[in-house]
Amino acid sequence: MEKVIIFDTTLRDGEQSPGASLNTKQKLEIAHQLSALGVDVFEAGFPASSPGDFEAVSLIAKKVKGPIICGLARALRKDIDICFNAIKHSKKRRIHTFLATSPIHMKYKLKLTPNEVLRRAVDAVKYAKSKTFDVEFSPEDAARSESDFLCRVVEAVIDAGATTVNIPDTVGYSIPSEFGELIARLFARVPNINKAVISVHCHNDLGLAVANSLAAVMNGARQVECTINGLGERAGNASLEEIVMCLRTRKKFFNLSTGIKTTEISKTSKLVSSLTGMIIQPNKAIVGNNAFAHEAGIHQHGVLARSSTYEIMTPQSIGLKASSLVLGKHSGRHAFEKKLRELGIRLTPGEFEKAFKDFKTLADKKKDIYDEDIESIIEDELSQSGEKRMYELENIFISSGTGMKPVARIKLKKGNKSFSAEASGDGPVDSSYKAVDKIISQKFKLIDYSVKSISIGKDAVGEAMIRLNYKGKTFFGRGTSTDVIEASVKAYLSAINKVLRK
Ligand SMILES: [Zn+2]
């Protein structure tokens, strides 16, 4: 069976989702998980875009084994140099360079004639090829490019040494039959097309990213660029889990396979969601909370009698397990360490000590500790480690009740200094946020706030996720605690600390 190459761009295009920025340690954790998931290639970042991106890509190239590590570069020699310096530590490496080919982009953005674009594209591919064998080229906005010109560019970059040519629907404008025809036309008209892998990169502005990608695959594309949970610029990219499960569930129809270990899908999706703060809608295909929930009685009856009555794929196939009871108050260091290994979590000794301390604190408050609780402790650790902590919550006191004005008294710590404030607001959360604002003497605009429980039971750990706006930029914060007010304050502080670091 022929294989479709799965190219993940969660760490590059996905990280461009508004408010989804990740620190280096979080990127590395996601990169390790993408490797466990079995992606063939992943784009670790855009090294020339910032020193932080460069650092993350080179760390990933040093540490992550398995997939091809790819870096993005504009069609400029200096970008390609920086990109190569970041990925060179990996034995399996790829330079992905791009230049727009649509009339609107060439005229208004690049201010170049088509011939100049063609020359620059060829020059960039040749230059990248002089650095490393595996070179991908993308004619940006290909879906809106003029057909003859696109064919010329594709032919020229393959001649120049591109091993993969990626056809993006950059603005998510295409319709499946039309996009499929575009790919078919390239195969019919570009004489050397079989010397490269044809790839697609579809955006979801009209909700068609997955459909367009599959239409391309049916017409000969053999690499799909996608992201976990469909993250990405604006409405996002084609979602990896949907592409992969489509090909798997309808294997007879497509007659194609992927190298993805589908039982890692659920875990990868959760990790990406909690580290980026991009919450998954409950009815999202494959990884939404309701994706395998059968509500109607007649459906439940059918599924119990024989699961295939209403289930086209099983929850086990994406790695969903019933929440399992793991540890408690008396579990020691050994049991905790073993559990981390089972969950595939890697920590440095210092991080382990902190995580173990947090685990013990949690075990004092909560009788049963589930996998999800452990994962949340680790995610807290990951979002804070490697960065100097700024404001931390020392303690909080709330008085609130029916018919009375809520009051919050808060004590924060920064280094070895303590700060206190008291405030009153519309409810306990509002009051505590106002108290925090007083201490920091800044005003932040809260644009999103949600609380949910991580595991089961009335004593479950609550996870608060917030987004705030500061000078036009969005910052995400996450906090957990058995007390939802405390979780909310931690989430607020985690977002504020990101603002202050900038
Ligand atoms: Zn994109």
C-alpha cells in the first residue's frame, strides 16, 4: 500500500494561532510527543523569525530522534543560513523555503515580477540544496496562482533540486473538486513532477482544509501538512487527526496508509491543547470530548449490542482509556516515577523534585489521584520551568455569600518580596483579579475565562484557562487547584507573568 507522508506543522503554523505561543521547554515536550505519534516530518519553527524560535528549533534538532526535523525559511540566503544552523544537529533534516506566486502577492507584497520570483525561487532552492539534500519549496498562495506560471515554478524548483514541492491553499479559498483538479493538472503538465513528492498545505477558512487535502491526495499528492487539533493561523490548518483517521477508517476507499501510531492521538491532542491553551470544542471530530459519546438511548442500546452499529471507529483506536485510578496519599517517589514513565513524561531531576512536591501537596487535599491530575502537575511544571517565575500566589482569603459583597485578600510573592492587597468586586473571581491588579498596578482586559474539572469526583482538580488582552496582544494563562478560585488566580498570574516578561 502506498504511503502518505504526514508533515506536522503544529510548532510552526500551529504556534501562529493568536495567543498560542509556547516556551522552549513546552515545544520540546510536544516535539517528543510528535515523535512518539510517528509523524514523518515536523516543522519545528521558523528560525530566522526570532532568537527564541532559533533556540527552540536547534534544541529540538539536538534532542528529538525519529522524524525529519524541518525549519522554515524565506527564499533568502540569510534566512536559509540561519535555518540550516538551527537544524544541522539533526541527521534527518529538511529546509523548507517559500515564495509567493499569486498575482496579488507578487504585486502588492513582494513587488516583484513573475520572472524575478521564478529566479529567486530557483536560487533559494539551489542554495538550500548546497546545505542539505532534503529541500522543500512552497509557492505561497499557490491555489490563487496563475496555472501556467505555477507549472513553470514547480518544474524549475524540481530541476533546482527540490525533493518536495508543497502546494498551499494559504488563504483557505479552494473548493475540494477545484483543488483536486489543480493537483491533477500539475501531474499532467509538469514533465519532471515524478522527481519530487507533491505536498499540500490547506487552511480552514471555509472549513474545507481536510476535504481539500484529501482531494489532493486522491489526485496524487503524497504529503499532507497538518496540525494537531487543526491549530494554525486564523481558522487553522487541516487537522492531523482527521486526515489520519479518514485514511485509516476508509482504507479500502483510499488504499493508502500513514505511519501514524493512532493510539497516541488522544494524548497528543490533550498535551497540545493544555500547553497552548487552545480549548478543543466538545463536538470536534476525533478528539472532541463528545466524539465518542452516544447520548440518544437508541444509539446507546445499539452500541452496547454491537459497537459498529453507530461507531465507525473505536475510542481505543485513538488511545482513549477510561480514567484510571493511580496514586494516593501513601504513594512514594518510586510509584510516582513509574507513573511518569508510563505516561511518557521526561523530567530533569530538578523538575522531578518540584513535581513530586506538588504531587504530595495534591495528595493531601485529594484522596484519589488520576492520570489527568498527574499530567496537569507536569503541565504546570512545564509552563514555568526554564523561565524565571515572577509573581506567585502566596495565599488568598475570600469572603463571599448570598446577599453580601465579596471581598478578596491576596498575598503575592515575587522573589523574596511579598505584596498584599484587598479588593471587592462582582464575585469572588472578579474581586481577586481586582486585588491582583492593585498589586501589579496595571489593568488587563480579560477576554476569556473558563474552568473545568480535570478528573472525576467532587474533589477533582479544577483547571482555569484565561486569555487577557494587553496593548492589542493576547496572552494565555492556565492554573490548577482543588479550589477553583485559587486556580483562577493562578491562571491570571501565569498570563500576567507572560506580559511582564515581554
Ligand atoms: Zn499555513
